[in-house]
Amino acid sequence: MMKVMNNLKGSDKLLHSKYGNIIFIATSLSALIFLPVVKSLLIAAIILGSIGLCKELYDKYIKKTFIDWWDIVASFVPYPIIKYINR
């Protein structure tokens, strides 16, 4: 558990969590207009995962850094939890 918490530390993880939560909520609420709850949450999770992966591929191939899988994980974790870990 401590390893997971250590990997979710950093201001970058806070940003991923904040914007990931915004994207997830906005997407799920938009899909909820047309679809049942479970399907809208599933679509929101798929879209958020796709956006997170594309951002990490951008980091690797355009910015010439590395893929940080914990950034993608942080985008799914609620912001207050990441904020608590980074206190």
C-alpha cells in the first residue's frame, strides 16, 4: 500500500487527478442523457483511459520523456485522495 501511495505523490499526479476527474464527470453526465448509468460510466472510463494513454504517448514521442503509468492511474483516482496523499 505504501508503494502505491508513494507512486501517487507529486504535483503532476495532482493535475492528472484533477483533470481526469473533470473529464470523467463531464463525459459520464453527457452520456447519461442518452444512456443508462452503467453504460455512461463505462464509456466515461474508456474515454478517460484513452485520453490518458494518448497524453502519455505524447510525452514519450513528442516531448521525448517516458510513459508514467501512474499518471494514468492518478487520473482515475478521486482528487481528494491524491490531495491527501500529497499533504
